[in-house]
Amino acid sequence: MQNLNEIRAKYQQQYKEKISRPRIVVGLGTCGIAAGGDKVMAALKEQVAARGLDVDIDFTSCIGMCYREPMVEIALPGAPSVLYGDIFADKIEKLLESHIVNNTPVYEWAAFQIPGEATPYEGIDIMDQSSYYSKQVRSVTSRLGRTNPESIADYMATGGYEGIEKALKVDSKAVIEEVKKSGLRGRGGGGFPTGVKWSFVAPGEKKYAVCNADEGDPGAFMDRSILEGDPHAVLEGMMIAGYAIGADEGYIYCRAEYPLAIKRLNMAIAQAEEHGLLGDNILDSGFNFRIKIKAGAGAFVCGEETALLNSIEGLRGMPRVRPPFPAIKGLFGKPTVLNNVETYANVPFIIRNGSDWYAAMGTEKSKGSKVFCLTGKVNNTGLMEVPMGITLRDIIFTIGGGIQDDKQFKAVQSGGPSGGCIPAAHLDTPIDYDSLGALGAIMGSGGLVVMDEGTCMVDVAKFFLNFTQLESCGKCTPCREGTKRMLEILQRICDGQGEMEDIDTLDRLCRVIKSSALCGLGQTCPNPIATTLRYFRDEYEAHIKDKRCPAGVCSALLQYTILVDVCTGCGACLRACPAGAITGEKKEPHKIDTELCIKCGGCIQKCKFDAIVKA
Amino acid sequence: MASCTCGETTDQSKEAAMQELFDQYRDYKGGLIPVLQEAQNIYGYLPKEVLQQIAKEMRIPFSKVFGVCTFYAQFHLKPRGRNIIRVCLGTACHVRGGSKIFEAAQEELGVGQGGTTEDLKFTLETVACIGACGLSPCMMINDDTHGRLQPKQVAGIFKTYE
């Protein structure tokens, strides 16, 4: 068998030279670009050229700190590397002048420093010791924000394709055993042990390895970040899976809403083909493997494995009845193994570092690390990789930096439309598949949306049901009809027309749909309702009995009033009201006629004295 | 005899692109969805005649072609604007006021969900998550993502598109 030693040594040398030069690195993941990273890049190139500075300009993908995008890193030889946050194009001039020309970092813009072997600067937080990073681990995300995702040289210089090289030297059964021993479980939501799944694949001439990159859960973007930041790791994971189960063809089903991920995957595939890592007789081992990309066409249900297979086949993306499971009869009727992006991306690390290394992280039943996306009403939104078993409190209050505007934490939603809302009482639950399941939520793909006191839990349940109802494919009755009926009831409650028996009906519908729907989408769609009913029943009752929305969200239940003592009679609200519901003499307290009020909230926005309240 | 040829050249190049597409995907397993995606890129939407041509060339019953393109949110049977605005109403954007962005967009363009402006400049849609939750509320215009939006910025962003 051929090995990659020579080319790897060359790339390692290149990489070493690259990082020993003065360089500026811009974060160009989708989030960085959305925040203005591409404009920063253009300004940098222009000004560095105009001044004739001796500095390299490179880019990387998302380092995970979405709340500080656009991010720029400056590394000078012999000095700590400094990560700057909120760097917009107009800040480039000062940044170059100070850091590159005068060798002094701009302290007030610096987010973190990575000292390496150099003496740290005083007054800048050290990344590994910061509250955001100290509880994190960097394994599957280790290249994110560190290497250039469009360069196979960077990937191979940092241990890339060592996994497949190692795997090809041993028997395919040994590869499956190694993955089994690592304890890796599916990162897409279900948490099925990956090695066991691989061992179920039926014998046959033709088999497929499929990657589910149809990340559709609202509030989840870890797969996008991995695809954009380390596309080769996903390819390598699929190659190892292909070798383990005896497949010669792989498909990546990626949602069309991720154009940058698709572009970088295509580049990675072309580079791997050039290096003889994809194609026939890979590294002279006799193993053939090719990967194709299929762009999804916008249907949430295609994240369900059998619906995804139908979609690749060019059919309507409706789930199939199981059994037979895809491992027996999958894509085009052939045995197929299907895993999620993060699962595949973990595989090369496991094979390279060994299953013991991986199994040392995490809890007894949930091994390794998990990537989460923390969003919603939290100070630090972003991507993070943490060891399994960390508590929700650590994630939200240490890494996430607490709730925005010092408001009160109410709940965290885990697992998207299939997951549930976890209240404050359970913040100290260690995160793993089983404890989240016991709370009625799921790990899901890793989206965590934080909600504060201003979020109405009935409204949240309605939001998710509205989503699943729209995305239900219509094949089975419990899901098609059940989601519709549950949504109607929730709408009624939010409109103040609910009755107490609605709660019992909802409860029953939840149980029936869970046990009778055909696929994962239907079986889990009641979770948002079931968990809010379980933990926030008082809010439902307030909507029904008192016709009151405690969070002040459901507009039909709100009443706007002007505080007589605070109102100065300036007339701003009167002019803003489109319904003519506000009356009052100048410099006298005004009044709102609740009959005429359409509850648009325009008056509150205009009032400078906080004299208008809604309750 | 002289005949009106305006518009014909573009039709011809579109027709040629379609033929190329069929040659590429005719024997490709599961080729219907990529063909529909490419055809929509060529025509901007999927006119009935194009769907009939696809059915014939791909040897797939028209009912199946129609079934597939009505199943997926990505396919459109009516003409669309030159710029597609997709305002995110996913969970993270929802809790951070995504609906206010959508309302501002509706007001600015004078069209509702799924609507296209009369000058065919914009089509306004909603999307359930574009994976930029860290920058919520956000929207996508064509392939550009705009994040950390406030309702009053919306009009200015639209002006930068032709």
C-alpha cells in the first residue's frame, strides 16, 4: 500500500512556514461573512497592498464566537496571536497601523490572545483561560478557526487523512470494532451507537454511505460550521465508513440553503480526487470510493433518514415504512449506512487517536464531546464544543455569559421542533442523551435556544407546532391531522378562547401522535407541547382561566394602559396611534380606549417616559 | 420572409442549456431533482411547458414530475423576482424579533409572504432557519446573509439590490 508520508511532510513544512510568518486571518464562515467579513477582507487586501506591508493574509472559518463577528486574528512571529472581535472595515487602518507597523496590539478591540510559547500581553484575556473557552474541548472543531478550510494542505498538515491511512491497513471489521469501542453515538438526534449501526449493514455487492447534511432544525448550525470549516474531515469520515461497511459510493445530502458549505465540499472533493484519496484503488489498497453531493430542495422532513433516501432517488421526500431499515434496504434498494455530519467528522479523530482517547471524554453512556449552538436571549451566542456531561448551567451562564439585559432565565429549548423546553429547576442536569430524554427533551442535533421571562411558553409551543404542521409531509394521518388540530387548539388558547378541557385534549393528542406517527418527525412533534404542559402548566392556565398572558406576548390578551402619574401629556403616543384610540389634552395625562386599541405597540415605542405598560 | 426574432436568441440558448442538462442527467440515478433545480436556474421558475419537456426527456410520468416539484419548497411554478428575499423566522430569530423584520419587509415592498413586486425586482419569502442563529434576526437575499438586523435597516439593504 502507498502511504502519504512524503506529501504530508511537504505540507507540514509548508504549514510550519505559513504560521511562522506575520499573518492576518479573517473568519469567513457564513456567519462571519454575514457580519461583514468579506468587506473586512477586501479592505485588508487593499490597505496591506497600498502600504506595502510584509504580512500574509489568510482566511479561516467560524471559530464559534458569533457574538463577536467579524473576527480577525493577527499573529506576529515570537508574539502571542491576538483575536479581535467586531472588526468592521473602518477599523482596519488603525489595526494595521498599531499592530503591524508599531507592533502594539489594539487592546480595546482584542477579544482573546493565544500566547503559544510567547510571553502573553498584559490586559488581554488568554483564550484557554476565558469563561467562554475554559469549559470547552476542541476535538471535532479543532480546525475551525485555525486552518484554511479550502486547503487540503492545511488539513493534511494537521493530521488529516491519517485516519483513512490507518484504517486501510487493517481489516474492515476491526474498524467497526474500534468505532464501537469508542462509544460514539449518532450526533443527529437519535443517539444510536454508530459502530453498531455499521455492523448491521447487510452483505451485498453494492452498498452506500450517506451523509445527512440536511440540518433543518431552527436554531442549529453546527453541521454548517463543520462543513464550512473542516469539509475534509466529513469526507474522511465517510471514506472510513465506506471501507468499514464495504461501500464504494457516498452521497452527501446538503440543504440548498447552505451555498458556502456546498462550495467548500465540492472543492474538497476535487482536491481529494487529485491526491488519489477518492476514486479507484485508493492508496493502492484496492478500496474504491467516490462521493457525490445532492442539494436538498427545501423540505424539513428530508432530515428523516428514509425521506432523505427518497429525495436522493429523485422522489417526493416522504418517509418509508421501517423495517426494512436502510442498513438492509436503503438507497436504490441497496444496504446503506446513514450518519449525520458531526458523527462522520468525529470518525477520523477516533481512528487516528484510538477509541480509548475518545471514550475517556464524556459520561458512562454518552462518550466524547458534543457541539452545541447556543442562541436566543443569551449574551454570548455561538458554537461550542463541550464534553458530554457538562451541565446546562455551565453552558448558559459560564460559556454563554448569562441572559441578555440581566433578565430572568425561563427555559432552554433543546433539540428544535422535536425537542422540549427545560425549565430553571433542571439547569444542573448533566447533558447526555439519556438525561435529556428523561426530561422529555432530546439532545437533537445540538441547538440550544435560551428563553427569558419575556418569552411566552404557549406561544413557543404554537411556534413549533406551526413549523411541524407546515412541514408535515402528509403521508400518515396522526401527523397530518394531529398537528393541525393541536395548532388550532394552541391558537385558540393564545387568542383567549381556550377552555380547561383543551389541556386534556392536548395531552391526549400528544400521547396518541407520539405512539402512532410513521416517522421521527411525527413521533417527536408533540414534545414542545408535552414539555411546556409539564413544566409551564400555570402559563396555559393563566391564558385560559384569567385570559392573561404572563409574559406579555399574546397580543389578543394584552391591554395597553397609560400610567397617569408618569405621563407628561407630550402627545407622542397620540400621534403614533393608527387607530385613534388615544385621547387627552396637551400636558394632561392621556388615555387609551381599549375598545379601539388594535394592540400594535406603536405607542410604547414612541413614549420617551415609559408611561405605557402592556399587561 | 422576415419574421420577428426578438427574444428568440435567449430562448434558443435556454433550450440548448436544457438539452445539455438532459444529456448529463438522462441516465443518472435520481436525476429528476437536479434537473428541476437546474431548469429553475435557467428559467427562473418552472413553466408548465418546461415540466412537460422534462417529463418527456427523462421518461418520467408528468404526474410524478408535478408531484415532486410541488412537494419541495424550493420549486416555483410562477415567475419570481430577480432578487429573492428570505426572512428567517426560525426559533432563534423568533425570540429576537424576526417577525418585526418580516413586517418591515412587507411594508417596504407592499407584498405579503410569497409575493413578488410588480416590477419583478423582489420576491419575499420566509424561511425556517438559515443557520446564522448567532446573528439573529437575519435574512438572506439571494446568496447573501444579512444579520443582526433592525426593522429600520431593511429598506436600506433592499436599495443595494438591482
